[in-house]
Amino acid sequence: MTPVLYSKLAESLVSYSCRIQAGEHVLIDIVDCPDEMGIELIRAVRAAGGNPHLRVGHSRLSSEMLYGATDEQYEAVGNIALYEMEKMSAFIAIRGSHNSFESSRVPAANMQCAMKHLRPMFDQRVGKTKWVVLRWPSPSMAQSANMSTEDFEKFYFDCCLTNYAALKTVMDKLALLMEKTQSVRITGPGTDLSFSIKGMPAIVCAGEYNIPDGEVFTAPVKNSVNGKLSYNCPALYQGIGFDGIVLEFENGKIIKASSNGNSEALNKILDSDEGARYIGEFALGVNPEITQPMRDTLFDEKIVGSFHFTPGQAYENCDNDNRSQVHWDLVCIQRADCGGGEMYFDDVLIRKDGVFIDPEFALLNPKTP
């Protein structure tokens, strides 16, 4: 990775993603990230006339903190974090990790304790500030993606510096179609799912919040989800890996949940609170640069030809009234090489095997060899 790429990425995050203006306060939150990238971000914020603030973390230290989490401790942590976030106009976070499973030793009850007290800060950040979040490439991420470190770094910057403005033009049209749609049906291997999105807004994500980006999301009407959904993308939640997740729904609620070899842990997550067994988000992944899962949500939820169906909290700007400390983006890839599948809007086939039928959406389809 060259200093030029660091500078380009910092400029994109500050100017395009967060649109930093003179006088704004910007919290730069970096974990296991090179100092050089932090320096470029500080300089880019200053060049835009903003006021940079810096928070530096370490994934192993954070894991140790969470391992012994108590209500008394994290009530204070949450209050301090919320106070700090309330002073910020924008939030830029880069998350590196030498080990994606660093938090796997943390007891589920302790993790839930911490998340409960940190939820008001997360809600403030998502709903009241401009924000962008991204991972930092590491050998462990390259390994998860089945790539060499060098190839993964190239892939990473191709994704992060893609022409999101061009994608957005087409994604806006997809959002309009979704907002006109009342009913959705999704079929595929082990899947026959139906739900309503009537009256729900559709939100375009084109490099302004998550990097890499490339999704259009809405939310199902809370009690409308029925059927069965078999996810084919490996998942990671709070340091625990899951494969082969299958959920069954009745009137919006997950009434049965299984995962290959890890069903007990899956159901503990879904029993975190009442809202964890309802869906807070439905989204289509449309980034043509991202084709394969790597057990990293920020990448996997953007996979071209995929969708994600998210147990837990709904976003404030697309609110179906579901409330939960959980928000877990679980992904299903519908391309032919992953088993295929169909998606219908109001009984009209709009995407088959991950490919949009209407040529107007061709830029959002998998690249042809």
C-alpha cells in the first residue's frame, strides 16, 4: 500500500462520505490501523476546515475489557461515549484486526451487558451525525477471502475507491422501484419467503456510510414476514462464527432458528430481547467489485447478487418500529454459482440468479467474464 492510496482514501472519506464543513468536529476512531492512515485522516479533516478528534483502540485490549464487563462499568463507559458523540458532527472509524475471532472468548451475557449500555451512543452516531465506517486490510482478512495479502490489498482499495457516484445513479432508480413495491417474495434452495414493504422508504448506500458500499435497503412491515430463509453466506457475530443459518418465520417472528453445529449460540443471540426475533432491515447488495464472502459484514452485505435480511434493530431513517440491541446483517447470495434464486416484487420477477431482469439496472449486476 502506498501513501498515495492512503491520501486518496482519506480524501474520499472526508469530502465525499462525510462532506466535512468548516468548523465541524470530527471523531476519528481507529483500531489496529497504521499511524500513517490516521495522520492522513487528521490532515484531510483539517484541510476541509474541520476539527479532528482522535480515539485509538486495540482489539485485544477491547476484548479483555468486554471479558469482565459489568453493568456499573459499562453504564459509565456508555455515558461518557454518549457525551462525546453528542459533541461531534461526524464520525470516521477504521477497524483493523489481526484476528477476526478476538472476541470469541467473551461470555455472551457480558457482551450483551456492554451493548445495552453502548446502544444510546450507537443510536446517536447513526441517527444524529454524519458517519462512515470501514475495515482495514490485514493478512487475516486476506486469508478469510482466500487471497494473498497483496491481492487482497489491491481488492480492498478497488472496492473502497470505486466510482460510487456512477453506481448511485442506478441505485436511485432501484430505490424508486422498491418504494412502489408492496409485496416481496424470495425463492431459492431451502428458501420460500414472503413479506410486505408497503409504505417503507428505500435508502441508497453509495459510499456515504459504510466503505466498501453498495446496497439499497428498506425494512419489512414488522409482522408481515412468513416462510423459510436459508442463508448461504458464513456469518460472524461478536467473535463467533456461524454457517448454514436457517430461519423460519410466522407473522414476522423467528419461530425456529438453526445453524450447523452452533444452534444454541444462535438462539441465545436471538433471545437477547424481544426485537431480536423480528427483522429490522431488508437490503439488496449491488457492488460488482465484491463477489465472494469473507465473514466480514461490511464486505459481505455488499456482495453483488446478494440480499441481507437482518434480525434486530431497524434504522431510524427506515423504521418499522422494531427495537433491539441486536442488528445482525445475515447474507444470502443468489447468483447461479451459489445456488441461484429468484426475487419478485408484486409478483413480477425482478432478479434471477443475482441478475436484474431490467437492463436499466445492468450496472448493478455481476460483471461478465
